[in-house]
Amino acid sequence: MAEIITAGMLVIGDEILSGRTKDKNIGHLAEIMTAIGIDLKEVRIVADEEDDIVAAVNALRVRWTYVFTTGGIGPTHDDITADAISKAFDLPCEHDAAAMELLGAHYGARGIEFTEARRRMARMPRGAAHIANPVSVAPGFVIGNVHVMAGVPSIFQAMLDNVLPTLKTGTKLLSATVSCPLGEGTIGGPLGDIQKANPDTILGSYPKHLDGRFWTELVVRARDAERLEVVRAQVESMVERLTPAA
């Protein structure tokens, strides 16, 4: 059986929790992970509190193959992700020489002062590797299995594109959809029985409402095409059995 590769995500920032900023990175990462055969298993959102970030990173990195973080690597005082990641790995957080050179050249070419605030964007745990940032130059970084990236969606997406070639990927999860005219209260028990009998698949039910009509979308997921079809047929048969004759 192919190895199952997993991921966790940590979204960092008071602005997300306050509602001032609407997160766009979770959905993007989920779509990309699904497309390349990595199971995104958990997402946490934490405030700009060092101890909370440390605790979340340490919990996620021992549980999942990869961890992806977004937010908190900018130039302001509340951008403390680099410090927190360093603390989680028990490493010093320092100005990375290559990052300093990269940023210094970038601001110098634009005639902009390379201030102490801007120098903060060159800080990372000792020994971390860069994640290239083709949008605004300031790099993210990877240490262990933790990939630390910007919160701005366009930068996060560009950084993620550079990370993808370095990741192990698993067998992609296939899916099939069965439309059901019945509510979850009717199909919940029988659907649960099918799930118990087929633990190598994942069954999901999603209530829908349109134009005053309710129905349920049933989704079957599996890594093997033959198993997907077998269980899809079971779900379809269940729907037909439970649906009253017209």
C-alpha cells in the first residue's frame, strides 16, 4: 500500500481571529494538497502569542508529515513567528546572512533604507533553509518538517509553489458524488453502516438547500478506483431503497 502523506496547517494572526482579515490560505492549501495526494488533516488558528504558537507548532509537527504556517513573518513588532518557531525547535533566532544580503540588495536597488524593521524579515532559526519569495523577496523558511510562509495570499501561494517540488506525495484521493433527495436524518444510519463495512473509504454527507428544496450530497472517497466504484454503488443502492416511489 502506498504511503499516506499528511499535513497540518497553522494560521497565525490576531487579524484573522478578530475578523479584520478573511483567511484565503486554508482553502488554497487544501485544494493543492488534495491535488498532489497529501491529506490535510488539521488546521489551527492562533493569535500572535508566542507560547500559543510554540505549543501549536510542536503539537502539529509530531503528528503530521508536514506543517505549513502562514502569517507573522513581516517587519512589525507583532510579527513573532520566527521567534516562536525558533523556540519550538530550541534554536537561536538570528539574522540569516543570505537573507540579509538578499534583502539589502533589494532595498538598495530601490533606493530604500534597509531599516531595522525591514531587517526583521531576515530573522529565522539557525540552520533553516529559505523558501523563495518571488513577489516581495523576503524569504520564508523551512526547519525540520515545518514550512513557514507569509500570510498575504499572493505571497503565500507563490511560496507554496516553490515548496511543492520538495514534498513527498501520496496516492491521490479519488471521489464520486451521489445525489440524494433525502435528509441526513433518514440516511444517517444506513450510511454509517456502509462506512463501517468499508473502512478503507471515506463517506461524507453534505446538506443542500436551493429554491426551497432540501437534499443531501453524498461523497465517496477512496484511493483505489475499484473500491471507489464498489462503495459508490452501495451508496446509490441505499438511496434508491430509501427513496419513496413517486
